[in-house]
Amino acid sequence: MTAALRRYPVLLALCLAALFMVVPFVIVAVNAVKSPAEYSAHGPLSLPDGLYLDGLKDFWQRVDFGRKLVNSVLISGSVAVLAAVLSVLNAYAIGIGRIRGRAWVLAFFVLADMLPQEALVYPLYYLGKQVGLYDTRLSVIIVFTVVQAAFGTYLLSSVLGQFPREIIEAARIDGASKWQVLWRIVVPVSRPTLGVLLVFFFIWTWNEFLLPLVMLISNDNQTVSVALGVLQGQRLMDATMTNAAALLGVLPAVVFFLVFQRTLTRGIAVGAVK
């Protein structure tokens, strides 16, 4: 094994990267089920004597984590689906429709994707107040759908730009309309790439903190990432509850990633073969 790692430095780098990602998660999980007394006596790297679940229960009840979980799943799932659909429609017009000024349109989407969220906070806050969408989950869904679709449009445009024109021409000769070409030919062929986008859109939206913090002020509409900030700024910090909160916050995203890991791997492999 050691000889193989020496011969393949890329494999060594991947193993080290995986180790650096797994070890913090393991430490958080261990400290989440450790009592405060054990943490104070033996530190964060010791193993617990048993399962201490009061930290998980206290955090769940303190922030009403069940409602926060539903909100995050609803927002992230809606954004993933809507952004993927919007990306397909935009990319179909740009990549296959070959609209005029294609390069400038793509540059606009890239610029929109690179714009820092800090610059969007006040305009979105003011606009949400004016249209009556402030402190609603719909406002966050709309914002992140547009933000994620900017990246999805740029990615899918380059993919659909290389789509075989012969297939499209054959479908049109057979009488297929533009919508039929899109939904019966382009979308099924691009399904692996769309699967990758769905996974990324869901996880990226799940981890968002700043805009949900500003746009969702009521307790009933807040997300998991915002709930994790409740423990910050206290005079006394409960280390075990903080680890419990981190574990509960990241665990759903990890489960979602593991469930759709095959979809992600298949999409990347198909893109590499193409």
C-alpha cells in the first residue's frame, strides 16, 4: 500500500484530502454524544464513556429543529428543481438555439454568479419589503433559484453547445416541435449532467447562511444554517451542544450526498467520457 502511494502521488493527495475531511466530522460526532463533564475532564479528542444524548435533545428543543429541517428541505429541494429547469431552458436557447450575442449573455451569467452575496443583501431586503415577500420562504427560493441557475446556465450552455446537430435535425424532420426536441431528446441525453446540478444546487442552498439570516427573521421560517447561529454570541458556550448542533446541521446534507452519490459519479463519468 505504501509503495502504491509513493508511485501514485495523486492517490496520496486524494487520501490525505479524504482524511482531512473525515477526521473533523468524526471529532464532531464523538463530542456530540459526550457529556460536558467528560469534555471538561478529558478534552475533545477523548472517547466518550457512553452515549450522552441530552445535548442533541436540548438543541433540538431550543431551536425547534424539526421545523428548521422542514424549511431547509423545502427551500433547498425547490431551488434545486427550479434552478435545474431554468438552467435547461436558458441553456437550450443559448447552446442549441444559438441566440444573438451568445458570448455576452454567457458573460452576464458568469458575472451574476461571481457577484458576492454581501452586495445583494440590501437590494434584496428592500425589494422584499416593497413586494411583500420579506420573511417568507418564497423570497429565498426565488433568490437562490436565480443565483444557482446562473451557474447552471453557464455549465449547460457549454454542454448543449456540443450537442449533435444531426439528432436535432432528424427530430425536426420527423415533425417534432422545439418543446418536443427539448423534453424528449435534449433532457434525456443530458440527464447525468442535470443530476449533478441537482445535487450541487441542493447542497449549496442548504449551506447558505447570510441571505436566509437577513430575509427570514421569524422563527417559523428560518433554516438549519440559521438555527446553528443561535448558539453563537452567548456568554457561556456549551461545547457538547455546539458539536451536537453541528452534527445535526451537517448530517442531512451528508445523507443526501450519499444517497445521490451514484448519480453524481455517473454524471461526472459521462462528462469525462464525452
